[in-house]
Amino acid sequence: MDAKPFPPAIWTQAPAIAEFDDEADCKTLKEVFKLDRLDPQHPIVLAWGNASAKSRRLLHQLAEDARLLRGVPGFGDLCKKIRTDVPGFEHAAYELRVAGCLARGPNQQVLRLGGAKAGPDIVFRAESGHECGVACYRALSATRDILDVKRLIDAMALVFPNMSSAVDSSQNYCLRLLFPEFPIRWPEDKRAAVIILGHLWTQPQQPRYVSDRVEGSRLLLPESVLGSGVRGVRLRLEFPVSAWDQRRVLDAVTAKIGHEAGWARDYAGVPLIAIEESDGAHGGTLRNDLGDVMANPNVFAGILLTHYPSNGLENVLWLPRQTGGLGLHVQVQTMWESVQTYAGERPLVTLSSGTAFVDLDFRKGADGLEFKAGPFHSEWHSVRLPFMGRSLQEFANHPQYDAVFRRAFEVLRAQQARLDPRSPDEVIDIDWEIEPPTAG
């Protein structure tokens, strides 16, 4: 493919992040990933032409990791995979990101990147001196079942404007449709949703309707959600994705561990595995399930469980094998702020709603209803507790321990009940009205 002039870097028009040099990152991206030779639908090309925070984060991450790892054997093979395998881009970019996190760790060195070769995807020397081999697995968030949900979203976005020629000018509403099963049934769930939606909109005296496929409710929507003085309707479609997605990811991870056991069993160093949670599984019980996996006989010494949202805080958890101590110490340093660095010495309590939802907003404009769809995402929120510097077990018998947790979960549940939720991975600070407990 011949080189061609590359378009302007539209992504740099998104709000800048102070610690990054846009010009230097553009130069690195062009040199390393040969942007003028990429497919027009390549994720890097699409991000390059999009002035969004998500695009800025992606391209800064790629440039920074490339500079950090450019001299590592195997880097060229991994970059070739990133450039040429468009369907596998997210998986290859995940390998690069994990390698960058390990390379940033104090007193650590990435020795080799696997590229397309069999064996570990990353080889590094840990802070403790152990040579470790890492297999990487990124759980897909956009599965076929999720794509069926997006198909339903598109259908509902077309149905509602035809159902109403005008929006009630006196009050804004949220029409909430909860689908009790996942995966959804197509087209049965679409037909049931249309019927419930019609009832909710045309019969306001009855604010709740239930069928065997959909539960619907009509709620008052605070004026601040759509904007002061704006009249309209929010249609919220909600699905119980989390439990299903955790089972799916756990099955996939178990199969991945079995698949990688061949090289790991004979590996001279310490075999590890890095797993990226899907959006639907994040914040749920997956970490506990994987902890159970590591409690059983296992060739891997530990799991690095990660989550990289499109905005907000990264999350990194270390799940070691629970049989036998190796004296292994691994440092992981994310490029962006993580939940762990934000929390510092204060523990977090996290609550997942167990559902994923999308908001479809219909605003009354001069030419009829104006439509805007929000992202389809799961919700999880965390609260920093007022304990400092010690484990929670030391406070278990403290008289204020239960009060702290009750207050934390009150705040978390109130946040997830909002019709205008903040970022799905929000860490909430509480102005504690009780004296922070101390040990002893």
C-alpha cells in the first residue's frame, strides 16, 4: 500500500491534558504505527480524526507506551500486529498497555515482547528479581448479544418519535424499561417494549406496567437533566448484563488458562496471566471467582486483573496463587490515575448495579423532537472509607464500623438510583459526619 498524505490531527482539538506533548505524540504515532499506511477504518485512524477525550486518551497511551518499549526485542512484531490486524487491534493494544504498566514499575525491566510467537506475550524482570512470563487476555465487551441490544436501541429510537407528535410542555419524564432477562430475545422483546412504551406514554395515570418480558415505569425527570428550560423525555433501556457477563468471562478465562498451560508448565521463570475485565463484568464478583481459581492447583503464580474504561479511573488488582510463597514482588504503574492510587491508604467499597443501560433523550425543538443517545454502559461506584493506613480487619470490632459501612452503601445506592448518573466508574468522596475510626 503506497504512502498517502495524512489528515490533520483532529484529536488534538479535544481538551488538552497538561502533562502530555501533542506534537511529540503525533510524531511518535506517525513513525511507529506508519499512520499513512493504515486502513481508513483502523481504530488509530478513526481516533486521529475524532476530537474526543476517549481518542485523546487512546493516542497518548499508544505514544507513551511505544516510546517506553521501543527498544525491547519483539516490539516491532507487536506493532506490526497492531497496524495490520484491525479486528485484533484491541487485543494487541492490550499487550502493549500491560507491558507499559510493568515497565513503569520501579526496579523492573521488560525483556521481550512475544508478538506473534508462541509462549508468553510479555517477559519481564520483576522488582523481586524473578523473570516472569505473562499471557494476556482481553475480554470482549462488544459480544453478539450486546450487539443485539444495540439493535433494539436503534429500533426504539425510531419507534418513540412516531408514537408522539409532541412532548408534554409542562413536565419532563423518564420512561424506564427494564428487561428482566439477558440475553434478550429478538424480536419478542422489541414487540413487548413497544407495547409497554405505548402504555407509559399515552396513559400517564398508570405509571407502571409489567409484562413477562419488560417492566416499565414512568418517572418525573429533574429539569436539570435535559437542561434548564428544555422540555423532553428520557427513554432508559436497562438490562441485567452483569451476572451473565461474569459467567461468560469466567468461562473464557478458565479456557484461556487451560490453553496457555502448555508453555507455562515448562516455563523456567514465573508464569503469570493478565486479564482485562469486560465492562459488564467489572465491579461484580469476577475477582472473587478468579480468587477461587487461584486457590486450586494452578500453573500460574498470579492473575493481574485490569480494567481500562474509556474515561475515569483504571483498576488493577493482583490475585496471587494461594499455595506456596515465591517471594514474588511485581510493581504495576498505570499511565492514568487508577482506583488504587486515588484511594491511597484508604480502602474502597465498590457497588455494581448489576445492570447496563442506555439513555435516549428526546428534546422538544423548533422542528420537532431532537434525538441524542448516550453510551451503553454498566454502572459501578466506589466510596473511600475514613480508615487510614491499616487493614479493615483491625476495625471490625470498632463501634463505628457498621455505621461507616451503612453510610457508604446509602450513598452508593442513592447514586445508582439517579436518573442523571455521573461517570459509571465514579469514586465518591463523603463528608463523613462521624469521627473517623482509629485502630484499637
